[in-house]
Amino acid sequence: MSAVPAALFRPLAPGDADLVAALHKVCFDEDLTAAAVRLLLGVPGTWGMLGYGEDDGEPDPFGYCTVRGVREELEILNIGVRPDLRRRGIGRALLCAVRQAAAARGARRLFLEVADDNSAAQRLYAGAGFETVGRRPGYYRRSTNGRVDALLMCLDLATYTLTEESN
């Protein structure tokens, strides 16, 4: 088991396309081309965060998140943490960094979708204040068991920020 790195975060840049594509492959065991990442990050209103630690002074990326939206409503498109570092608070820290960046951009609501069969991710999101607000039947295709529903979850940033500040 790898040591948990000190979590550092920075905005994704267009030059991070190869890095994000490689992280995506490790996190999800599916291909995403660097060209597709560059295209995504070039869409107005799309941004993201890179999570990394430092190994002998060199950045050691452990996760990323991509987000899109306009004005007060944003949607997390993808969030991934390397499998060797899961269940150690890294995903929560990345989600917190994204939430803070979203609030700084003036967002009031942050949405995401999660597969109904991904209970670990659902616990992460619920623990971060997201609430289930909808369901998309048969949204995700699974090779072994057909299709799985997507849960639509929402975090009210204004309410969550006020709750956090009062603690």
C-alpha cells in the first residue's frame, strides 16, 4: 500500500492533457485520449483540478476532476483517484478543493451523476454534503449486468458553506 501523499491541488491547464489521459486510464481502466482531454478543457465553462503530492520534490499526480457549467450551476463530469490511494481521504480532499473553487467562481449548486451500483462513491458524495435529487434509469452500460441507473446528486454550496463556517 502506498503512503498517502500530502494533498496539493491546482487548476488543470491545457498542457495537462497527456497527464489527465494517463490518470483516467489508471483510475477507470478505460482509454481517454489526450486529444479528447484538450478538446474538453477547451470548451468554454469547462475547468478542473489536479491533485498531486510531491515525491523527492517532483509532482506525483494522484487524481483529477473535470467540471463544466455556467453561472450558478456546475456539474462534475469526472473525478478519479488512483486505485492505490483510494479510501484514505484523498477523494474527499479533491472534492473539497473542487467545491471551494466552484464557490469562488460564484456557483451556488454543484451537480454530479453516480452509478447506482457505486456505493463507495455515493458514500463519499453524501459525506461531502451531496443529496440525491433524481435518477436516470439505465443510464450506465455494464457489460456483465446490463444497464445501471444513474443517481443525480446536488450540493447546495450556499447552504453547505454556511453550515461549515458555523462549526
